[in-house]
Amino acid sequence: MNNEYPSLLDRVKSINIDLIIVIAAMYFMSQILSSLEPVPNYVRVLCFAAVLLYEPLCTAFAVTIGNDKMGIRVRSNSDHTKRINLLQALVRFVAKCLFGWLSLITVFANEKRRTIHDYISGSVMIKVT
């Protein structure tokens, strides 16, 4: 399969778009919850978890807003036509959080521009037209 792989700049732009969305969602959620006192702690935890799961859920079942705006998609490394499953998306997200920006250094070391979290989860990012 002949795919084009996104540049590091496209990936960073996508990450920043999604980061702004997550921060805004957390801010608005905290404002709403603080205006509804008293709110049980389990409701706060569920709301926080929902925001944190934005990336893995969107990656497995659709596309994050950042990826959509940048024209890139996360796909299975073994078959670029298939999405990764939810478990792979969760593993990818955790690895991305653990390694942070360090994960991006491998982009220049391979033809498919895969990051550390792509290797760990069996994923690859492709450009869509």
C-alpha cells in the first residue's frame, strides 16, 4: 500500500489542537460542577475520566478533532485501511502520556515516521486526502 505519512509538524499541530480541546473541556466541566455543589466525588471522577478518554475513544471509533483538521489518521500498522481497536488506542494513549515529547524522536528514524507510542500499540499515522 502506498501511503503518505504525516510530518512531525502536522503531528505536533494535531496534538496541540486536541490539547486545547481537552483543557477547555476540563475547564468548562469544572466550572459547571463547581456551580452545582454538592456534586458527589464519583460524578467528578466520571466527568474527568470522560475527558481523559477523548483521545483513545476518538482514535478507536472515529477521529480526534486535531487529527481531522490536520488530515491525518491513526491506523493499524499491519493494515492501513483498518482502525486500531480500543485496547490499542488506550495503550497508545498511555505510552504517549508516559513518554511525552520524547516519543516523537523516532519519527526521523523510520520510513513510516512512527513514534514510540506507535511502535508500542502497533499503529501508524497516515495522511488522508
